[in-house]
Amino acid sequence: MADLQARLQKAADEMVAAGTETGLQIAVRRRGQVVADVTAGLADPETGAPVDAGTLFFAASAVKGVAASLAHVLADEQTSMTWAELDHKVNQWIGVLRAHGLRAGDRVAMVLGNRPVTYEVLLACLHTGLVAVPVSWRLTAPELAYLLTDSGAAAVLAEPSTAGRVAAAEEKKSGRPGPAGAAAGGTTAAPTAGRC
């Protein structure tokens, strides 16, 4: 991790020296632990106060350009992605949601675990004006049926581990078998209310 700390410090110093940033703090967390934390530049250019560990900065950079090649914004045990990769994935999800006929104001139920795809879908919903309805992946089919009906969800996104319960919930809700939906990134977009 010392190498990561050194590389991040060098990149932060270069961004400040190049004028890309006035001041920034980059903190990297892995499994809940801070594994690198660097600062560079000024927190307040008017007073000359430097950025230090106590300065409250939560983003790698206000500018995605230089930081995009450096900062991994989403990571889990299997994957990590940069700003550019996240942007690409969000755009893919926007395409999937629009292809299913969803319009601004429609509700999209998300029966997804705590994984990067959850954040990709959430951001895609925000970018398209859709209302994200997070739903616990632990719920039973009858509980899901109630929440899907009550929320007025126009679409349901489910991962493979929840797809069977979501289909059963759709069947219980509508009295007919749940639709197959569309797949993207290992997650199923199961339409409700015949709109997708």
C-alpha cells in the first residue's frame, strides 16, 4: 500500500502544479479501512490554508479528466472501475432503461444487492429522471408483490439470485407468469404494468 500512497501523492501534487486542481484530498478505502490518504494544494486560496487530513473533501477531484485515469470510484472484491468506466456503464443502463420505454417520472424497483451494478442503475435513473425504488433483496415473493404494487413500479431490475422471487411476485401481483425481461450485466430488467 506504500506504493499506492506514493503514486497517489505524486498524482495529486502534479494536478495542483499543473493548475488542474487548487486543492484536493484523495482517500482510498478497502473493506472499510483507509488504505491511502493524500492531500495537496490549498483548501482556501484566499487565506492560503493548506489541505490537510482534517479538511473535508470527499471526491478525488472536481474535474474528472486527470483523476479519471487514477481514481477508482467503485470497487468490491471482484472489480473496480474508474470515473470513465462508471460513466460508460451508466450510459449502457440508460440505453437499457430507455429501450424498455421508460420515461421521466416512471418508477424503477431495484431488487439488487450491495454491488457496483446497484450504483450504476441508481445513477442511470437519476440521469434519466426515473425514480429509483430500492427494494431489499431479502424479501419474499409476497412481500415483493406488495411493494411492487404499492410503489407503482413500471419496471423491476433483479439480479439472478432474486429473479425467481421477482417473477413469483409479478405472477402473484398480476395473476399471470412474470415476464422474462431483458438482461444486462447479469441483472434482469423485468417489466411490470406492461410498459417495458
